[in-house]
Amino acid sequence: MNKNLISLDKLPVGCLGKVKKLIANGITRRRMLDLGLIDDTTVESLRKSPAGDPIAYEIRGAVIALRSEEASKILVESIQQ
């Protein structure tokens, strides 16, 4: 596995990442794919809720909130801006 991959929930607010792998199965995997989280999709971490969970992400022009439990199953490569 590439050492540069981090889980989406670890991507700092304001940073971009490129989806490289989904480690979810079943319905959760299907939902992520339906949201557009496929290989090489760019995701931006926008903001955390006051409690820290969920986190808002911009994915293909839409803002989507994911819980850390879900976001931890998405591996991304951080993109330098």
C-alpha cells in the first residue's frame, strides 16, 4: 500500500485529497460509490461540526457530511495546493 495514503477523516480542513481506495463493503460501499467517491475523484475537506463529527466535504460540486466512521473507510492521497 502507498505510504502517502491517509483516511479521509484525517485530511485537514481546507486541504484537497484524491480518492485512491475504498475499504468499505456492502451497502456502505454502494452509498460511497453513489456519492461519486470513485478513483481519482477530488475531495475537499470544508469544515468540522462543533463537536468534530461529522465533517463536511465537497465532492463533485456537492457538499456532503460524512461521519468519521464512514470517512475512515476512504483512503485518499493528499494534494498540495
